[in-house]
Amino acid sequence: MIKLEKISKHYQSAGGQVVHKVLNDISLEIRKGDSIAIVGPSGCGKSTLLNLMGTLDLPTSGKIIFDGVEINTLDDKKLSALRNKRIGFVFQMHHLLPQLNVLENILLPALANSSKNQLKLTSEKAIQLLSEVGLKAHLYKFPGQLSGGECQRVAVVRALINEPDIILADEPTGSLDYESAEQIGNLLVDLQTRKNMALMIVTHSLDLANKMKTRYSLLNGQLNQLK
């Protein structure tokens, strides 16, 4: 589904000199149903790699291919549509809008391309997903009325609302206590298995990484598979 071919990412100074080489000649394939964790120290490029896979950034060199299409051949409109419909994002901070209730936050990614009838069906799907994660009773609450773990569960549902092919999660348990982190990790694995999506997580947590089928370390710009 997603194929990285010799991906490198370098940052340059204003004068054009390479000042920081983050990723060097990384190749990786992600297929439907895969669950992958990438671990490594802070600043090693984990989030950069995730952003490249999510089409939020472009590599300095190499190719990123999504279902046979090179993403650097797509214009901004097509890239936005790809992100919205086929990729779900979960970040360390839930990024819920405080002025919207739980249901409204979840429906945000679906608003751009939904008719009135489609939005009704999507609302029903959101309520079903909230039931699956134990939050149906909090449908009309606001983020400030929820715990950190509950907010992150809402963020997971929001990432699923457009039925993406892949979830990209950047330190999804990094701001949570141990019990909440366990719940979110187990939830992601359960949903990924039941819905047969791909799941890519970057994390400092070995507990979370060990829940994935495949694990890599990222160090000095290189990926190495862990046993």
C-alpha cells in the first residue's frame, strides 16, 4: 500500500548547505493489515518519517508510492484528499477543539465531502465507534470534561471516521499515565485487527512497540528491524 524507496531527508541552511541529515536511504513497505512500531531516541527522525508517510512533508530524495502512485506527482488538492480519505492521524496530544463536543470533533474530517444524508450516516457510524471504545455516554461532552485517556480515545475514533487504509500514530500514549497508555495501546491493536487496517506507530514506549507485529529501531538515519 505504501512503499518507501531510498528515502532521505536533509535540512539545509539558508545558504544551501546541508546542516542535518535526518533520514538516509530508507526503504520500507507497508501492507494492509500490517502493524509496525518504530522506536528510537528523541530527535532521531521518527516523527519526520511518519510525516513523510502521511504526505505532510516531502523527502529530499527517494520515492514515496501510495497504491502505485508517486505522491510527489500529486498537487496540493489531491494530496489533501489522499490524507483525508485514506490516512488517519493520531498524535501525542489529542488536538480536540475545546469549543466542539465529542461528536462534533469526530465529524470534522468528514465535513468537507459530505452531503446532509452522508453526514447523518457518518454520525451514526461515529456513535457506533464511540460505543466500541466505551464513550457513547460522553457524546455531547466537551474535551474539558474528559480525562486525558478519554480525549485520546476520541482522537482515535476521529482518525477512523473516514475508514482510512492506514493509521499513523505519533507517540499516541506519550502524554498518558500507565493505565491510560495501556488502554490506548490495546485499543489501537484491537481496532487495527478487526478493521484490517495498517497501523504505524512511532514511540518511545517499548511496551507499546511490543504490541506491534513488526518493530524497527531508527538510529543515525537508518532503520533496523528488531527481533
